[in-house]
Amino acid sequence: MRIIEARGPAGTVAFAVVPLPANVADSMGVTQAALFNASLFGYTALFVVNHDQIRGWAGTRATSQVPLVSLDTASVFRPYGGTEDVLREAGESVLSGLVERWLADLNDHWRHPAGKVPGEVELRSAGVPVAFTTIELQSAA
């Protein structure tokens, strides 16, 4: 699992990249472990990025089983080269690269105009910050 941290004025949002289908990650306890670790680090929000879903939990609700935001991975990553075929076989490096491209687009709007980045409306509606000063790979486990 890799963690990408996006830091900004409203706090730090972490993206745990888990190259498995969401149901497999859940059954193996990987998602719950990521949520537990997020609560220790005090992230503003935590997202678990799987082959098929991007699910987000915010602040103190990070231990809840019900995500605040749930997005289809292929729909979000398609503009950055993340087709269904690519995602099905994607490992940590490919998923991490897609997350970094998406976050850069959310922050800088290099590919889409403001309000048109895939998932942006859902993130803003859920109160998740989308303005970052740094985006970096924090750890690789």
C-alpha cells in the first residue's frame, strides 16, 4: 500500500493506494487498517483507491464503515489513461500515478476547467478540500 499526501490550507488529505478490488481489500482487512492508521495521523480526510472504487472518509468519521464519498475509479481516471483494462491489471505504481495526475488536475486544472474535474463536485459537496500546496508520495509499504 502506498500513501499519497495532499497538503493544503484546509489540512492534509491522504490517499491509500491499494491495488485490489474494493471487496477483496475489505475482506482482507486492508481498508480497515488504512482507516485506523489515518485516525492516528489526524488527516482531514482519507481516501482508499482500489481498482474499482475511490472511497473517502473525513476526519473523525474515518473509522466509519460508510464512506462519505464513493466514486467509480474508471470514471475518475479515464481522462488520465485509466481505462477499465488498465485498472484491472494496475499495480501500485500505475494507480499512484493516476492519483497524482488527478490531484494535480483538481489543484491546477491542467486538463479540465474548474468544476469539471472528474469527482470534483462530489468532493466539494462532501466538504473535502481540493486545493493543495504539495502532493507527494509519503510511504510505500
